[in-house]
Amino acid sequence: MQRILVIDDDPAVTSVLKRGLAYEGFAVDTAASGPEGLALARDRYPDLVILDVMMPGPDGLEVLQRLRAADGQLPVLLLTARDAPADQVQGLEQGADDYVVKPFTFEVLLARVRALLRRREAERPAVLRFADLSLDTGARRARRGAREIDLTTTEYDLLRQFLEHPQRVLPKEFLMDRVWGYDFGGNSNVLEVYVRQLRQKLEAEGEPRLIHTLRGSGYVLREA
């Protein structure tokens, strides 16, 4: 399930978008301010952000710059009442991927969201790499150096999350949501079992550990 983060200080807008996007099959998080949205983006990595420009405190363009600094590939769609061409150009030049003017129809916004997500999927590399580890997402095959590794479907999905977010701490809740698609109610035993199995396969011939545990935080793919 793809996750969308909506950052807007208008509760009517966030309510409509959360309800509509959830109905279309997306997981939706909402934030009423820039700092709250940045915290959510850090803890529950979204696939796309819908961002209001005119907010109190750090405005949307400042939040956009911070999102871009953390992840240059994250699709960001700006929402704003400013419809002047100069305002649109400013938003796009500062890193937004698309621009929708308020008031908007939900169908138009949904079409823009889907187009951005399709483009992001098309731009993903076919082979994900980190250190001597690689994952062919087309053939669904993993290698550690020249050694091929057989993975179950769940192990593949878990490893792909690590390789799509290298050197970033992934909370257990994030991995549960992305791999299994639902919340385990705080029980992370299943996740820990799969991480242990994945480590055993990645380190079967004495290779150095790449998946590390950060107690109280989650897991991270990095070299020792």
C-alpha cells in the first residue's frame, strides 16, 4: 500500500483528502503544520507528499526545501490558492514535482497523484545495490558479491525496503506496514524472525553484517 502524507493547516482539506485517498486504496497521514509534517515524513516515510504552500510558521516552500534535503527523489505536489504563473514557477523551481491550485476537484488531484507515483516507479533502478549486495527487482534475485541468495517472498520484500532506504533508520512499524501491509499491534516478533533469517542468508559465507539493530529505534542497512 502506497503512503501519502498531506500537510495542510485547513482541516476541511485534510479531511476530504484523507477520506478520498483512503477510499482509492492509499494509506494516508495528515499534518496541520510544517514541523508536524516533517516529523511524520521522518518516522513514516511517504511515497508522495501533498503540501500546502500558505501555512503559518514555516510555509510550504520552506518545508519543501527540508523534504528535498532529506530525500531528493520524494514526489511533492504543492497545493495553493496562489494561481499567478510566477508563484507556480517559484514552487517548481524550488523542487516541487507538480502544482494544483485551490479550489480543486478531487478527481484532478487524484490523477496528478497517480501520474507522479507512476513516474517514480518508472524511474526506480531495476537493480538495487549497496556495498556488495544487489537485488534484481525484475528477476527478484539477490546476490552478495558473486553468490546468489534464495529468498522467500517476504524476505525479498523486506530486503527491498532496506535497499530502497540505505543508511536510514527504519522503525519497526514502518517495516511492518510496508512488508505486511498491516499493524502487528506492537508485536514485532515476526519481524525479528525475518530479519534474523535474512541476516543468516546474507552472512552465510562469513560476509560482514549489513543489517544492524538500533535498540528502541529499528533497523538500518549500513556497513559496519
